[in-house]
Amino acid sequence: MASTDTEVVELDGHRLKLTNLDKVLYPETGTTKADVIGYYNAIAEVMLPHIRDRIATRKRWVHGVGTPDEPGEVFFQKNLDASSTPSWVKRRTITHKSHSNDYPLVNDRATLIWLAQIAALEIHVPQWRVSRNGTQKNPDRLVLDLDPGDGVTLADCAEVAVLARRILIDMGLDPMPVTSGSKGIHLYAALDGSQTSDQVSAVAHELARVLEADHPDLVVSDMKKALRVGKVLVDWSQNNGAKTTIAPYSLRGRFHPMVAAPRTWRELARKDLAQLDYTEVLARVKRRGDPLSDLSAGHLDEEVHGAAEDRLTVYRSKRDAAKTPEPVPDKLEHSTSGRTFVIQEHHARRLHWDFRLEHDGVLVSWALPKGPPTDPGQNHLAVHVEDHPLEYGAFEGDIPHGEYGAGHVTIWDAGDYDLEKWRDDEVIVTLHGTKGGGLGGDRRFALIHTGGEGKAEQNWLIHLMKDDAAKGKAKAQPETQHKSQPKAGAAAKATTASTSAERVAPSTLSAKPISPMLATLGSEKDVHDEDEWAFEMKWDGIRAIAEVRGDALRLSTRNGNDVTVAYPELATLTSLADGHELVLDGEIVALDPTGRPDFGLLQTRMGLTRPGDVEAAVTRAPVHYLVFDILELDGHDQRKNTYDERRATLEDVLRPPKKDPVQVPPAFDGDLRHAVDASRDLNLEGVMAKQRDGTYATGRRSRTWIKIKHHRMEEVVIAGWTPGNGRRANGVGALLLGIPDGDGLRYVGKVGTGFTDAMLDDLATRLAAHPRKTSPLTDIPSADARDAHWVRPELVGEVEFAEWTPTKRLRQPSWRGLRLDKAVADINVE
């Protein structure tokens, strides 16, 4: 592979841009990114069978591994960055105890080269594979990691490997060695998949104990470092279903480009046994092939790999391409991982609506006899049917009489969707319908499997999530004809895109305020190429959209509430606009005497409407409006412009004097590390990282905006309170908190710290106006519910906390204040 600085290649039908090819990733050997990509390209044929259909975690050295005097920065990455991952990369969502992650499947050369391009030098995989629906299968291999303690050599590890081999052979297993590329040796043995990870881990643990008992001077099975000096640790724990091991043939992030290299038993007996670098491995494979090939042979699951069939086999079996106008492709193309949807009105023997979501290269489909639900209180039946090809998303027409599904098909609505959850028994998505489509806009649905056997296995329920009910119901009944509905995919996107030529009537406030774009909680690790991002300070206030039309001003919170009268000092926006009509996005903040945002101080301004109260508050706690985006200028929509273009427009149009309550804070001039340090030094909430080429996604959460916080925050619903002790004996001692979860309110804990006396007095008054006889929470322990006073779950607050516990409770929460600018439907669990 050429080592020019930038190159565009085509692999497996996918175009991939390779950049910074001359960048040195291993300074001590001068090994460049081009060399790394060349290695993975050459080794792909023998490496892919050992990692196919295993979720991959990656260790990345974006700036290289460095030197012993100055090691390079490394980070371990599990979750995929949706905004930067190519759509064709296969992935699976794995649900852990408290969260879900999207992992890549390194099933093809193109994905392997893409990982090399982003400097993912090490690839780690578990001993189990994942099915196409995201289910973790039983492990198909056992692994022992022979790790040398201080004073122990690789030859000692080889001796233990031989001892372990004898035991494994007696068990009917034939182990194969891999020098790890670091210090030790890995032993792999193929399994038949009949045992769980816990069972395999228990066997491996017992094997390690036997080796330790028989050879106490050489072997240890306990992980404690103090016990490992002069011995070889037989690490059995990597058989745990939650653990991963460096993949065979993966590079290592050592100072030399070493490889986890499969070896032969004859090699392990040699006195000059040593770890191998990538050039040696390539030469060996060219001469001898893959010593580990038997590990994967005979264990490839046809369900996953499609050796016997693919996901369209059932679909094809029901259709004759010569008799129906429906698309009937000869083979399934696994080249897309898009997020399109289509709902088709199907006048078959019985009228129904076909609900289809693009997922893993097909349209996963349900038949809805009554159409999509329009009321959160009324679920509809959804019958799961065979997967359909992506081409079906554009199909309209007549299926001939006598053919499967005979009848007339029209597109009722189509567009894109945001994925929140995809599991075997539950799918949650937000559909972004097209203008004039049957949904009537954005709708959030949950599809829930009802269980059962036989035909009942196909039965699901489709539920309109409650937080969408407040945004206006969809049409009362699906309409029967939508002849001009757009097709799914690109055509749907083109239909929903607004044009800059559309103008509003001058000097007239729009009927409905624009819903602001939302950021995704992340960390510094989510920012890959810093040159592609801009960094702003994160302000601790309330989000507000400002609309200026002549002398008219409206300030609207995130949930659409008009709060203009509460902040009269911000009326200077009309004069600052200098005759322009503007729609701006920013944050309303109250500053403490040091000039830093004080959310507690801002709380004293929230919810005020009486002129006397507002006037007194302006003097006591003046606010500022910190503008960071422009959405409209003189009737021309700016939201399809890039961040850099919008920022330049904003700075050109709005130039307030220094002491004005309206300001345009500058973007940070420097890299992310300095931005985070500056934010911490200024005692701010964190940093906003924004992709320079990103557009403004109205009302949607996007990964083109990443919020990087110093502390964890969570918006919660107040479900009740318990009395306090001492001076709080007759008032609020602690609040009982919940968050929306499905159809109910899930208990997340109680908070009893962080209150001021004024907050407690205000809470007592507000809670007294919202009484309720029974608990609105679904799962509160009886001990926490003792002496509780329940309230209607309508008030939203915010807490700061340390972390989520394994039982999904808030650890060490501290109250920050009410969020009167937000409704329960706005809560998004970070």
C-alpha cells in the first residue's frame, strides 16, 4: 500500500479515505500509519476468522505510542461514535447492567483498515460471538493467559503452557499457543458452544488451581500482584463473559510494533523463543500459513455467517420475481447501516399498515392491523413478519391477485429515525416523519415483544411514548391515500430539508418557537481529530431561543414556554439586532460577584411573572443572555449551514458592547485539553465540543455536539418527600426521585443535601399543591417509602451525583434546584 500522505481506497465495495499516512506511530522503529495499514491489509485473511462476529473494543494511540521517556496517550474505546463511524461498519448493541454500547464487528477487510486509519492499534474481543439479533452466544473457545511475574521469563511461560496442555488434552481439548506480543503466552482451545461463559470460566479457574497445586514454585492462580513475584500467573478470568483478550494477529501498543502471534508447539520448545514484530509475523504467515486456523474451523455459525441462508431467504420463498412487481434481490447486500423507516398502507385481504425500520442491511418489519397508535394510553398489535430488502422502502404499486400479500400498497410516511434501544424483546425509536406524512411529524414509539410460543411469538405491541403526546397527536386514523408521499432514504431526507429560500412574514413572531438542538453527553475520548471541532464553554443556566422581529422579542425555553416577561433586561436584543430579524440560540445565566454562572441565583428569577417581583429580581439577580448560535437571519434559514458558517454570521451580525446583558462568548482558541482546563479553572460546568462541518439539528440530540462535563448531572422527577429531623422535622427532609422509564416512573433514589432554607420553603409550598395518595413510582423499596408524602410527578429538578450504582440508583446525589424550564417529557437520562 502506498505511503503518500492521503489516499482514497476501495475495499469490499466501500470507499475509505486514508489520511496522515506518513505519521509515525512507533517512533523507536519509525513505523508509520501506512505501515500499520499495510500490515492489517496483508494479515486480514488469516486474522478475520478469529475476530468475526465478536464485539470489538479498541485501544487507540491517536498520536502514536511515544517513547519510554514520553509515552503516547492511549484510550480504550467500547462505544462507537455514531457521527464518525462509516455507515457500512457492521455493529451490534450490547446491553450491560446499567447501559448499552454499540460495538463494531470486524467482519471484513474494510472495517479492519478503517480501525487502522483511526489508530486503533489493538483490537480486543471476547471468547463468545454475537448473533445477528444482538444475543450473546455461548463461548466457542477457552483462553488461558500465562502472565509472567517479576523475575520470570518467556521460557518459564512456555513451560507452564506445556503443563497446561497436558491437562487440556486429557479433557479432550487441543490447545494452541499465541505469544501475546507483550510479555506472556495465551493458550486457546476450541469449544463446542454447549457451555455458558460462567461454566467455562469455572473450569478454567479449577484448571489454574490444579496447576498451582502441582507446581507451587512456578504457578500462581491468585491475581494479587504480591503473590506473582517469581511465578507465572495463570489468568483464567478472561473467560468471563464481560472480559476481552487481545485478538490473535493484533498489533500491540508497545514501543516496538509487536504482534499477538500464533505459534507452534515446536517453537515454544526452542530456547530462543521470543515475541514477534509485525514484519516477522507477515513473513511467517507467507511461509507457513496460520498455525491457529483449526481454532475457528468448524465453528462458524450458519445463522450468523449466512453460509446456508441470509436474512431474505424467507422473504424470497414467498415471492416469485416473475409474477410480482416487488423487489426480489438475488442476494443480501450488507453494505449499509442506515436509519431510514417507511410505513406503507397495504390494502390486502385485510387493510393494515406495514411498519419497517432499516437495521443491519434489511427492513425489519411489523404488520399493524390498526395502524400506528395515536394515543399513549392505547397500544396497538404489531405482528412481526419476515425481513424485507431495503429496496422495499420505495415500493408502491399493486401486488397481483393470487400472490402473497396481494393488494394495493402506498407509502403512508417515510424518513429517518433515531435509535434509542434495540433488543430481542424491545425496540425504541423516534421517527422523523415527512411534511404531510401520516405521522404528522416526529413520533417516539416503543415496540415490545409480548412473549408466547407458536404463532404468539410473532406478536408485539407498539406504544406511542407519553412524551410525544404533549407535542400534538398524530392523525386520528391513518388516511387511505398518499399518492405523492416521498420514498424512503435519500428522497425522504430531501423532502424534510428546509430551504434557505423560505421566508417568514417580516416583524411577525412565528406561531411556534423553534425547538433547540440537543447535545450528547460524552468525554474527551469522543473528540478524535481536534482540527474538525470547535470548543466553547458550557454555561450553567437555562437554554433559550430568542426571536427578534422588529420591535418584537420572544424568549422561549427548551419546552416552548414563553419567558420574555421574566427577563426584561434582555430586551436590548431588539436594538442590538440593528434592523435584522434574528432567531438565536443561547443560555440565560445569572452571574455571581466573581462573574461566574450561579444556577442557584438564577433559580430566584425563574417562574416570576408579576411586574413588581420581576423588577425587584432584576436588581437583586440580573441575568445575561450568552448567544452561541444563529438559526435564522432576515427570514433565511441558517440551520443547514455548517457550524463555522453560522458562527461567522453570528459574529458579523451581533456585536454587543462589553457591558450589555447580551453577549457572544468567544469560541476557545486552543485545543480540547486547554479548553477543559480553562473551564475547570473558571469553575464552569464543562466544555461543548462542536463539529465544524455540523449542521443544526432542530429538536434532536446529535453527536455533532458533545457536552463534556466536570461533574455528573441528572434531571429527575419529584415523586414525593419524607419529613426531616431537627429543624426540618415539620418540613421536607428528603425528596424521592424518579425518571421516566417505559410507561412508568422508575425510582432512582432520594436526595437530602444541597438545599438552602429558601429552596426548602419554596419546595414545601409547591409540593403542597401537588398531593397524591399513592406512589407514582414503580419500584421503590418499602424502607424508602416509609413515611412518604406522595405528589403528582410534575415537577422536574436537577441533581449532581457521583455515579450510577449497579441497581440503577443515584450515588451521593446533591440537589441543585428545580428546572421550571423543563417538563417531564424533556428528561433525557445521561
